[in-house]
Amino acid sequence: MPKEKLLSILFEAGNIAGLELKNRLVRSATAERMCDEEGRPEQAMIDLYADLARGGVGLIVTGHAFVHESGKAHSTMTAVHRDDLVPSLRTLSEVVHRESGGKRSGVVMQINHAGRKASEKVTCPEPCPECGRRGSRRVGRTPVAPSPVSQVKGGPRPHELTEAEIEELVGAFGRAAGRAKEAGFDGVQLHGAHGYLINQFCSPASNWRRDRWGGSSARRLRFLEEVAAAVRDEVGDDYPLLIKLGVQDFVRDGLTLDEGVEIVRHVADWGLDAVEISCGMGTTSARKDILRPEDEAYFLPQARRARELTELPLILVGGMRSLEVMESILEEGTADFISMSRPLIREPDLPNQWQEGRTEPAACISCNNCWPGPGEYGIACRSSNR
């Protein structure tokens, strides 16, 4: 006997700033590591998004794309820092819209600058104006950051951004958003979490400035506010603008939950339309061994605090695996959408399976072996337990 289709709050339609979504499931951005050296998506990346679109998720957020040549985190990162990249990016948006069928999936591009987490081996422009070198053997540039604070104790210090350089990066975010819109994406998401540049400006652990870009909570948020304004200037008032926001750093002297949720209070005034709640400046953002329902939704306490301060749609990520946990979060009103990535790496058709009547949780065991090791290519489920 065929299973009956699942009647679940997860499969009710949703809306973010006029973007109609067929269900409440979001594919959270994850670096695909499937681009060429110029940052153009390769065929494997196109195929990945085709599978996700066919799999039934309501909204897809693509892996972070760098907005400026100084913000590239790794050699296979997606690029959105030049106009000539728009045609290759349009291929991604078109495949999602085409392959998701009549009730199409939305697709949003996550835009980012890695800041002090950038790889100096790949951030030097081609050819380097200083040495004229090309390719991976070139000398690279020192990563940039709000303050010359090392990513890890004893590590190299990044270059402290000047006022002019900050303004340049603010503009780069705006222009990148304009390219995403031109490429057919349904919206953009700022990456404001996980220790990247926006998070670095917001956090007292990494922003030690004493000018108008730091020195107080309000001034540490200026970069995010200015970036949001630059994006709005490029894309207009009606284009969905989301943010993945780290509301707690989990590092010494970092952003506390009280400070983090205060950011949520302000983002609507800055023109943002939805907030994906996350935490952690480093590896704590993706926890391992999510094997029981009580291990799931590990950022739920932070989302509950954020919910008290905003009426914007909230998207909750963090160890979502079972229907009952996700449904309970939506039913209590803490979040409006449920976001996940690792389960969809292993089972891109998981939303369709659930809607068709499957009740078992995601097969993902949260081993964090999705990312490629030396000699490996792209994100994929590499668990031996398959």
C-alpha cells in the first residue's frame, strides 16, 4: 500500500518579503567547493542544485560567494565580485527554478567576505600588481580584518582595514547583491556568522577599533548596517534580503547572547527581511553526533530569545533531523522556517520523502565528513555508515 502524503506544518506555504515558498524547509548555505579557480560553478555544482531542487526543499541558499577578491576563503569558492561572472551564476538560478517543477523552489545567494579567515594563497588578484605572478604559486596578500587580532592564538595577524578599505568592502557587498539579482536569484543572504567579516566587526573578540567602526556595541554594528544599506541601494526595496546571524560567539570575550539578540532587534530597521539564527565563530557552528531528538535544534534557546525581539521571519538551523522536533518548533512559533544542510547532502530528496509519508528522521549521522579532504572533490556524504 502506498503511504499517505504527510499533513504537516512543515509543508504549509511560507512567505519572505513577497517570495512565496511552497514549504517551510530551507537548505542552509554550505560551501560546495565545486568552482574553478575563477569562482565559476562547475557541472558538479549545477548537478548538486538540480538534485536539491528536484528533492522538494522550499528555499535553497547557495554556499557563500565572495564579494571582493580579498575575501576568498578557499580556492574553489564561488565568486560574485565581477560582472563577467553573472552568466555562470544565472545557470544556477535557472536550474533550480526549472528542476523544482510547478511549485518552484526559491533560491537565494549567500554573499560573504571571509575577513581574517581568507586564504592568503588565493586572495591576491590575477595578475598580482605587486609581483606580476599568476596562479596558485603567487605570493598572496595578508588577510584583512577590523583589527589585527589573530584567528587563533599565536597565528598570523591580519591587516587592520583602513577607513577607505572598509568603505570599499561595503560597496563590494552592494554590487555583489546587484549581480545576484541580475543573475536571477530570488534574494540574497548576508553571511553574518561563523567568524567571517561581518561577524568579526560585530564581535568584541575581533573588533578592537576605537573609531566609528568599533569601540561600542553600536559602532561595532555599523559595518553590518552600512552593508545592508549598500545592498538596498543596489537591489531596491522589494528584493528579499536575509541574514545568517551569529547571535553568540562561544569564544572568550566574544559576542554574548544578550548582545547578539540586540542585533536582531535592529535588523528590520536596516531593511532586512528574515534572520537565520546561528552561533559560533568557529567549529562549534556544526556539532557532531546528532543521534537523538534531544540533541537536535541546539540553537533553539538562542532563537527563543531572538523571537522576543522581532516579528521578522526567523529561520532556525542546527541539528534538525526529525519531523516531531521541527514541527514542534514551528507550532510553538519560535521559528517560521527550519533550515538544514548535512541531511540534504546525504538525502537531497528528503523533503519529498517526508511529504510522501516517510516518518523516519534524516539518515545523516552528523559525522561532519561532508567536506573534501586532500585529493577529494566537493561536498558529499562520505560516511561509512550508509
